[in-house]
Amino acid sequence: MDDDKDTAYTFDLYLKSLGFSTKSFVNPIEALNYFNKNLTECALIITDYAMPQMSDFDLIKKIREKDQNYDRKIILISATIKDNFTINYYNKFMELKVDKFLEKPIPLDKLK
């Protein structure tokens, strides 16, 4: 999930080239609707930090409401992690069990 079409497309192509089945979105509401209908098909969620329509925190919180056992891994990506992450904000994400934080630009091999 990335509101930038090029980034979402690049991640999608790269992960498919590694043999993963992927579904990419540029709209967090569409991504959440898909997740809610296809929970068992989702093993990993990669989402951008800053998105229109819904905040990253709200998206992850709604995912965790359905995924209460934390079976799905979540990677949060952003070009501004160092600038925007306060300790308080970081702790909120840790409570939601975000598995990894990656800063853009991301070398594709970091997604392995």
C-alpha cells in the first residue's frame, strides 16, 4: 500500500519476481476492504507512513483489530521516518506490533 503509484507498482513487480503472490493498492480504504475480505490470504502488509484518505496509524489499527493474533507481518515505509517519528509515535506503532520500519528510498533487496 503506497499512495505513489510508481512505488506500489515497483514493489509489486519486484515481489512477484521473487515468487510472491501480491496485491497492491494506492488507496488505503481499498486496501483495508480487501484485507477484511481476504484475511487468510494476507501474510505481509507493506504500507506507507503518510497517505491521503486514512492515516497510517488508523490503517494499521484497523488491520490489527482483525488480526488480533498478530499473524500478519507489517512493514511501515516512509521518506520521513527520521524527521517525523517521536518516541510517543514510535511507541504507538510498537503497541500495534509493526514488525519493521524502512526509510525511502528503499533498496529492493531490503524487501526480501
